[in-house]
Amino acid sequence: MRVTTEVRAATRDRILAVAAERFTQDSWETTTTRDIAAAAGIANGTLFNYFASREAIVAALIEETMPDAAKQYRRRRPGDEPLDEELFSLEWTALKSLRRYRNFLAPALETVFSPLATPAREDPGAGLRKTHLETVAHILTDHGIPQPLPAVLLQLYWTLHLGVLAYWAADSSPHQEDAMALLDRSVKLFTASLTGGDGGPHIERKPE
Amino acid sequence: MNANLNELLNALPQDTAESEAELPREELERIFADLAMRRPPTTSLHRMWTIGELSVQVALAYGAQTVRGWFADAEERERHRMEANLRIGLKIFHRLGYLRGALMKAGQMVGSLPHVAPAQIVDTLDRLRFDAPPMHYSLIREVIENDLGRSPEEMFQSFEKEAFAAASIGQVHRATLKSGEQVAVKIQYPGIARTIDADLRSLATLLPPLRYIAGDGAGERFDQIRRMMKQEADYELEAESLRFARSIFADRDDIVLPKVYPEYSGSRVLTMEYLPGLHVGDFLADNPSQDLCDAFGAKICFSWYRMHAEKMNYADPHSGNYLFMNDGRLGLIDFGCMQHFRDIEYQPLSQTARMATGGMAVVREVLLTNGASEEEMADEAFLEICVESSRFIAEPVLHGGPFDYGDPIHLKRRLEWNLRICDNKSVIRNGSPFWMYYHRSDLALYALLYRLGARVDLSTLPIAEWWGMK
């Protein structure tokens, strides 16, 4: 039987929904791809037609939240904010949209975004990295920062991004306010590295 | 002139032309030069400080000097051990706080340790403190949403994105409620309250060496400091203090405290009525008449002693907490640092005038009935400084007729008295942080009234009644 695009999309969605439920209710460590396949009502081998690993499933779950986060970010964005504020807003909106996955993200991130991973096919975080840094590059361009950004600065941004994400995922403070402070400080650190000054307030949006 | 001294002098009220003629500025400079040039016994401890803020270095240097002095009587070997412990403790202390605001809080606290630093240094630290990092609107919105469950757009008719004032660990924004009322919204930098708390716990590593020389009293002193430090980050407590303080002033007093809006306030956000008015610098820039300065001076004194009568002290010495309003009323705007007197503290204060006039015999009697230890009672130097302190505290009250706070001779004498307190070994050993906070705020009040050049007849205020003199 030929699998239609609709059926394929529905199966993919089902796998993601079931995986999120399993990771949340059980744990990241104990949930296997076999468990997910069984809960989704598909053969174990079929699951691999969709996702190469548990890490790829988590990367897809994160990716799924991105359109909604982007919508929220655009809606709340005043449009005249300095660079550090805009980056803060982008990152924090993304973190808030991931809130429902927080309890399994902390352990999952260790392998999804392994610092040892290379941008090869098996790196489940590579796509997310690319998409996210493209968004950041757009924002930087809007603020008059010449592109492309040097690779070192891109890596600095991504390192700070992952650091905040990992901290946020395990942050037990009320409303993850410590992670919020860390993000604020990290963004200021990054913008200061662009200008050699103290960042944000000195970098205004380029006139339209 | 070294940089430390410049910082200190710049933080002091500027002298008027007349006062400069009467009291050469060099004289005041000499006092502060003496303070600034002091060093701990060994330079290695001093070199340890790498915090960039000069004023903090001054305070820390004092800390090291004074605390080392506490070990002077110990056996040499034991002293080395205790100093090594202290060094480790101080190193930990030095690294406290990943947020700048908390780091500076830690610096301030060194200044607030019992008589470790002279009140002038403490006052300077307060003026020079680095606040929490400035917050942009997106961060503010998140803090408000987290604390109150709604965004500023939902809650307020308008909300100014630029802060109009810095608070010690946050910032203050003007806003308009949907009902049209103008408010000031104080917002705390996220996580800073718990950072301060964690720092204070880490600072407890200093306690073992302190206990060695001060017994269990060190723990109690530390707890007092901890309470005062935590208080500033507790907006709910501040709201409560403000509500109570508002209730003790009548309309006729012409002293205004902002109303709290509880439905717009939480643990990280405090919404208060906005009070329009000038800070002292701007007020003086308009060359106000002597009568107006005297009238404001009288209100400042009235508010100060009126709160004492309710067993509380307006302990934050920041002059920015006083607002000079166009209609002649005085505004008091920050209640994040309030001292509440226990009886053993209130009794000596309320009997200050009696001690000042009765001398040593009355001081002995008052101290004895208010929990002084045998050691304190046998310490003549300590008793003498208590007599002297009571005379200084009571001086404006007992003066009879207008007391000229603008007289630089008075200011100089008062500064020298503070120096003597800080140099007094008995006070260092026995002093309570409560009185350190009290003296700090007393000196700051004096400094404010000195800037105003106010002449205030305290006999027209019911202070004698509040102090039990009538």
C-alpha cells in the first residue's frame, strides 16, 4: 500500500505526541524508541523511517515549537528595541514555548546538542542551529551589524544559547527567573563582544 | 590626592561658600585622608582585593584591618590559624555573587559589619553602589507577568519603558492605572533576592573565626545584618512597612508617604502612588529661601523622631528618599530598609537626653537595665563613648532654640565622633550592628540637614514627650 503524504504526516505527528508524553510521564533515560513505536501503534522499524534516533525526535519537538514562538515574538516585539532587548525577547519567547518539555529537555540536551557533534547527518541539532542562527543573523542585519558574522562570534552566540537553554531546563527557581537573569547577562555579553562596549543600548535599530 | 579620597569627598555634601570660609575644606580632607590612607597591617591582604570598585576596596581594607585586630590577643600560633581561616573566608566572600548588584550588596555589607567601616565609608558605599544591571522593557514585562500574572499592557493604561529612578536591586518606572492614577512601579531584577540570600549563607563561612573572638554574639550580629540585607529585597515587607508608616502621619503634618496598590504588587513588583517632587540637589539649585529650608528641615526632623516614637528607624540614609514637593510637603518614598527597635534598643534611645545630662551614673543605670554584659559595664572606655554618644544624639534636642545644622563646626565634630566610635576597640568588640545602622542613618540625616543649611528648633516638636522626658 502506498503511504500518502497525509498519512505520513499524521504518523509523524503521532510519534511526536506519544514521545513527548512518554518522555514527560516516564523519563528520558528509560523511554526507548521501541516504547515509542509500541505506544504509537507502529512497528519499531517503521519509526526509523521517520526519525533516526530519540535525539532526532527531541530535535523535531523543539523545531515544532519554533513557528509558534516566532509568532509570539513578532506579536510582542515593539519594533524599536535595542539589539540586546530584541535578542533577549527572541530567546525567552522560544524558551517559554518549550516550557511543557522542560522536565525531559535537561537530560536530552546532553546528546541532542553534544559539543562533540559535527554538522553531519547524524547531528540532530544541526538543523536547529542553522535555523536559529539565521534568525539571529536577520536581527543583527536589522541593527546594522555587517554579515556574515565571523565564525567565532557565531559560535560564541550558539555556545551562550546552549548554555542558557541547559541552565533553563534544570532551573528550579520560581518562573525560571535565574535563567532569565542568565539570558539577560549572556545577551549583554554577546552584544558587548560585537561592539567592544557594554552592548545593547548603544546599538539602535537601523532606520527603515 | 588619591582616587579613594576623591571618591569619598565627591560623595559628601558640597560645602557652601560660607562654610568653606569658616572651615577650610582641607580640614575635612585631612579627616578623610586619614581614613583613606589606612591600610591593613600586611599588604598581602590588601592586594587580595581585585574588585574594581575603589570604595569597596576601602571598606574591605577596613574589614580586614579590624577583624585582624580582634585576634590580637590570641596566642601566636592560634592567631595564624584564625587568620588563615579568615583569609579563606574572605576569599570566598570576595567571589560571592554572579550578579553585579549582589556583588555590590556584598561590598555594602562589609561596610555594615559591626563597626568594621566608619559610617562615612558606609555612607559612601551607599551612594556609590552599583545597582543591579539595568532592565530593558522585555525583561520588565516578563518579571511583571511572572509576579502579577498579567502584562503591563493589560494592567496599566500606560507604562513608561524608561526607568525614572534606580532602586538598589531594581528600577522604578512611572505608569498610569486604568483609573487614571499616577503610580511608581518598582521592579526587582530577577533572581537577585535569592542570590543575596545565597551570598549571605556563603558569608556564614566567616562566622567560625568571628565566634572565636566574639563568642555566640557574632552569630547574633550576623543574623541582624542578614535580616537587614534581606529586608531590602522583600517588597511585601516594604509594602507593609509603608502602610504602617503612612498610618502614623496626619494630613496636618505635611508629610506624605505613597499609597501602596496591593492588587498591582507582589514579591518582585511594588506599585505605589507617584509623588511629584525634587531631590535635594535640584531643590537647592533653585536657591530656596532660608525659611523654606528651615521648614523642610523641621519636617525631616519631625518625620525622623515621629517614626522613632513608633519604635522604628528610617534606616536607609539615601538622600534621594526625601522629596521636596512644590506645595511645601515632604515626601518619603523608600521603606525597604527599616529598623524596628526592640526594648533593649529603644530604652537607651528614648533615655538619650537623660543620659546626656546625667552623665556616667545614668549611662551605667540605663545600660545595666537594658542587658549590658558585665564585660561592657567594666569597660570604662566603652562607657565613656556611650556618654559621648548620648550627648551627640541629644544635642539638637537639648539645644534650646533653633539648632543650626548648617554649621560646619558641628559637622566636623560629628564626623570626628564617628571616627572615635570606629576606632574604639570596646565598641568594635561589643558593638551591635543595630547601632551601626542607626549611626549610619543618623549621620546621613545630619548630612542632609547640613546640605539644606536648616535651622530647626526641636523644642517645638513633641520629641521630649516621645522620649519620655515629660
